[in-house]
Amino acid sequence: MSRALAKTLGYRALMIVITVTVAFWFTGDTGQALSIGLVANVVKTGTYYGYERLWDRISWGVHHETSE
């Protein structure tokens, strides 16, 4: 497993724990908190992937090397 993948998975796990904890504080229900935490993070991960794919198509701010 690459370092970047390990960091990504570790970060996402941390974000799930934080989201579930905050959701539990608001709802007082473990099941709802888990649902909110998991759904929110799946949506955020998918949204970020789409956002990155969109930015892959935008050349603004990208330095392109020229061959001589």
C-alpha cells in the first residue's frame, strides 16, 4: 500500500469518526449518527472525485514544460 493511499484512508476514517460523533451529539441516536456519518462521507468522497476530475480539464494555473 502506498503512503498516499494509507494517509487518504486514515484521514477518511478520522473524518467518519468526527462526523458520527457530532451527529450523535445532535441526535442522541447511535444508528442515526452512523447513518449520517457514513452517508455524508460517501457523498463527500464522490463529490471530491468529481471536483478533481473537473479540475483535470482546466489548464488555468498549470505550468506546461515546452520541449526544445
